[in-house]
Amino acid sequence: MKIVMAKPGLDGHDRGAKVIARSLRDGGHEVVYTGLRRTPEEISRIVMDEDAKALGLSTLSGAHDVLVPRICELLRETGMGHVMVFLGGIIPERDHESMLSNGVRAIFGPGSRTDEILLFLDEASSRVDSGAPIGVVGEDGWHWN
Amino acid sequence: MALELIDQEVLLRSAFNGNRRELSRLLTHLEKGMKLNLPENAPPRKSTVLGITGPPGVGKSTLIGRIINYWKERNQNVAVLAIDPSSPRSGGALLGDRVRMDSADSGDLVFVRSLSTGGHPGGISSSLISMIDLLSYCGWENIVIETVGSGQSEIKIVAFADKILLVDGPDRGDIIQAEKAGIIELADIVVINKSDLPGSTNAAESIRSSLSFGDVKSSPEVILVSAQKNEGIEEMMNLVENCHTPDWRERIKLKERLISLWDSRLLSSPEFNRIIGDLQTGSISLDDALDELAR
């Protein structure tokens, strides 16, 4: 799967994002890393130019409740509602529900195992193969955790 | 197949009219090996293709970031195809060129696509030509292809460019490797990046002097720049715009392109694996195998 790994907003720590990018590569995925401090507009444009099937967002700054909905909205507005969004970093439990209802399909906090993320991507792939939605539009209620 | 063609026609029309999303989808199809069918009345290719190669870590992506800005300031658009190797073990790839092209994600004048060399039994070169043709057809005036120049396969990719920049850093000695691999014969301009660091003037001098053993008139220009400090970029771009590729270099380029496409056809032949099997069991000789593949 072609995946964009992005760091939205003013958050300068990307060790986590790089570890994930690397392990997804080792899992056979094609990963495009954006680098730090990208705006939602830049991120949705990168996803478009790369024609990525999935977008991984890593954020530690606490601004996820503004950035993530904006990115999901931009994806929908620009005809990329089929793109799957998953999230990692510091996302407090109380925000999980609102993230998922914005279209996010999985949230991986500290302590997550990289092989779990690979399993999640495998399941997403088999959903695509069977014609089930994985993108930010589907109101099918599927999410990983 | 028929469905695919109709699909392509619709996407193509939309991409031609400036729909970025459809352009991007078409590129994916081409990457996967679909043949590009441009309309018969399509104008000949107008864009200039600039190839940028050099060893890892010399600052190619940072330099491309500056080149993007140079064209943007002149209100010209630019599409970049950044090619990275994929891991031979997992088949996956980590494409990080965008990280250093900070000018890449803004505005309608810039389009950047990362490509990995994996997943193409015959190499990336045949889909690369279609991608360049498509971008040109859709109105991208400047096209940049970036490869890590460390071996034969990368030379073959960069040989599809009209003009070639070979980038190196101070005190690396990698240029010797480039000479071995034959990249330096293809280069129209040799760029020594990181001119703000000590040793860069020496590096440029030693390359100039090693080039001077050959035919001075047709050897590539050597120029010092600092992509990070944005120094020397205008001069470099002036050289790019005014440099003339001598006939002998044009010939080498054509030769590399031909070899590359030949390889690609060979490797994607459906008979290829069977013939290797036959060779292994000893049922045919190498000569027989060649004859059969050439048929």
C-alpha cells in the first residue's frame, strides 16, 4: 500500500513517525514521509500528488482536535474520501470517539506494537479487495480499536 | 482492457484540463505499467527534462527545493519525479525526498511525485517515459527527475533527461565512483554543493583538472553552489538554460536509453523465467536462450 506519513502542525518531534515509517517499509509498504510542521492543506495536497491509499498522522502537541478534523474534511472536499486515515502519538482517551467519528480508522498510542499496525493495514487491504470502504467518508462504523 | 482505455480517455481529458487529482491517478496507472495513449493530435513534447543525480547525502533534494523556487519566482511550473530504491528484502520503500524540498508542497505551480524502483520487473524506465510524456501533455513546462547516482541502473534512469546535473559535495571522492560508473560522461554540468563548507573549492578544482585531460571544449562545466544558503543557484540555472549538449554526449544518452528499454523488455518477457529454468536444467544452451528471447 502507498502510505503518506505526516506530521501536522507545530510539533517538532518525529522519532515516533520515523519508527513507524521504517517498520511499514519493512512490512513491504511504500511510505512517503513529509517531514515536520506541515499544514492540513499541504498534507492533503501531498496525499493527492502521491495518489496514496492511506495517511498516517503523528501528533504529540495536543492540537489533534483541530488538525485532524480539518485534514479529514480537506480529503473529503478534494475528492479523496477513499483515503484511509490512521492516527498516532498522544491522543487522550476522551478524544478517541470524536477522532473516529471524523473518519479516523485507528489510533495507536504509546506502547503500540508496530506489528499490530501492520495487521491493521492488512485488514484494511483485504477490506479494499472485498469492496468495503476504508476511507474518511464511509459511515460503515469499521475501525480497528 | 477496453474499459481501461475508456477510463484512460476520461482521466486524460480531465488531467489535461488541469485536474491534479486525475493527473495523479493516471501517473499511478502508468507506474503500474499501463500504456499511455495520447490523442493523435497531441503536440510534440515541449517540456525540458532536467535529470539530477549524485551520491546519497550531497544535497540533491535541497537543491531541487531551490530549483523549484527559481522557477516559481519566474511563474513557471515544475513537476518533480523523485526516484528512490526500494528494499530488496521487503519490497517496501521509504521515500523521504519531500522532507528536504520545503518549497514542494505549496501552490499550483509545483507537483512532486515520489517513485520507488520496486515492483517493476523490467525497471522503472519504460513507465518513466510515459510519465514524462503525460506531464508534458498536461502542461508542465519543467520536469525534474531525481535519482541516487550510485550505479548502472541509476544512470539508465537519468539518461532519459534532456539535461543532466551531477551533484557532489566537498571532500567526498565519490566523483571517482561516478567516473567509474560512466555518469560523468553523461553530465552536462557538475555541481559541487555545500560551497559554504571547507574543501569545496578544492573539490571543484580537482574535478576541473581531472576533466581537463579530456576534450576541454566538450567537458561539463563545474560550478560551486550552496543549496542550503541559497548561493550560486541563479548562476547554476543560467548554465542549465544555456548549456548545449554536444553530439557525442547525446549519442551516449541515446545508447543508454536504448539499453535500458531493451533490458526492460527482456526482464518483462513472459518467457524469461521459463528460459532461466531451462538453462538451469541444461535443456538449452545460452545461445539457444538468446535466440529464443530475441525472437
